[in-house]
Amino acid sequence: MNKIKIKHVDAFTETPFSGNPAGVVLDAKNLSETQMADIARELNLSETAFILPPSKLDADVRIRWFTPTTEVPLCGHATVASFHVLAEEGRMGMEKDGEYHFKLETNSGILLLDVTKENNSITVMLGMKLPNFQSSNQQKVELVRLLNITQSEFDGNFPPLRDNYLFVAVKRLHTLFTIKPNLVMMSYFLESRNLHGLCVFTTETVDRDSKVHSRFFAPNDGINEDPVTGSSHAPIAVILYNNGFLKAQDGKCIFQGEQGDAIGRRGRVMVELDVDGEKPVFVKVGGKAVTVFEGDLLLKD
């Protein structure tokens, strides 16, 4: 039997049993794709990250992410979890406190990533691509049925937009908390439109210093509801800025996003949007994490 070390990490939180849990496999270079998929299915977390040597010369490290049912091109919370573990163990030169910068190879391209390690605290920030939005205003009638809410509960200040995900705004935090989506109908809706998820958000928040609260559904990826979604916060930042809800100071909008409270997995996401001449040019999302437990998985020879 071969042993492989696995860590279970809660991302976008410093409190165990909150935020978004992820599996992290530190030394995955000898695993086949089938083994990665089997491990992710066995762990049954929203995503499991497999850390690999880079296959491209201009990258420092590679990560692949698997849900219990499929491989996904990018996962924010499992990336935060992975680099939290790497920093925690002093790997990739992160033995001491300091700021570290990496080029991460993904199936979405090479992304920039920053790690700050200071006084037993680790913060991970992942650079993400800016969204390429299309209007989806005509789908509001179908969204009423999908989300079981009325037309009057949508926030007209933020018309529905899509990139890989569909983004829909509601007026009230209460509405967001009480949504009971029809997941069967949603699955068909997303698949027929080549969408990978549905994000519902509001600018009413739980914490005073937050700017947005959201929920995220991806039933076709084996995730009925994701507790805290890093990848959705990059497009949300652009939506908020383009609609005048964020103001840049010294070329930056820095804010906190909330997610997970409605399902008992409170998480907080740090977001930095760079603006040049009133145009968004770069965005980073990230936060903190906490390792909950670790162990060895036995693999047959």
C-alpha cells in the first residue's frame, strides 16, 4: 500500500468548521487523473486540490482541482487552502515571515498569486482574469421560477449579467437567506446555457465593513450550494464598480465580501480591484484559512 498525505482546510475563515472546506494533496505528481478523481469523490468536499510540479517553464507550481464529479479549471477557495498549507509547512521557500509571489499554472492559464506570512497569520491573494460580461436581462422570468422569488425582489440597479456564471442581484438580505432554489430546474437552465454556476447577491450585508453578500449554486458540478466562492467575487467586484457602488482610492477598491452565513458556513473574502482611468484592469481575491485535520490515504499499488 502507498500512503498519500491529505489535509482538510477551511478557507476564507480562521475559525474551524466555517468557511469553505477543501482537500489539499501536497505531493500529487505520481497520481493519475483517475486517482485524483477517485480521491476527490472519496473526500466528497466541494473541491480537492492536487499540487503538482509545473509543466510550463514560466510557472512555479501547478494545481488541478476536482469536485466529487468532475475536474474544474479553477477554484478560489481550494487555492487559498493549498497555499495556506504550503506556507504553513514552509514549502516553496516560505520558511520565514515575509511576502512571497508565485506564478500558478492552471487549466485557466497562468495566474499571479501572493502570500503574506506574518506572526503565525497567512493571507493568500489570487490574481484572476477580468470577466467578459453579456447581458442576461431577458432571463428574469425563468429566474423567478428557479429561485422561487418575485420580480419585485430583484435589484434593478444591477441587471443580470453572465460570463461563465450568471450574476443576479436581489434587494434584501432576507430574500437572499430565504431562497429555496429548484435545483433540478436550475441544473437544466445552466446546462442549456453553458453556464457553470448561478450567483445571487445583495449589497445588504451582515457585517458593517462588508460590501456584498452572496450565495452560489453549481448543481451540474456536483455542488448544489458552494459555501464560499472565491472565483465569483472577481466578477462581483467589477459589477459593483461599474454600477457606481465602489469608489477607487489611489487606483484601488479594497473590500470584503460575505458568503456562507445562510448555510452555517460563515466565510469572508478579501477583494482588491485595480482601476486605471475609471476602468477595471486587474482583480485579486483571497483571504485566510485554517487546517482542520490531516491524515494519510492508503492507495493500492
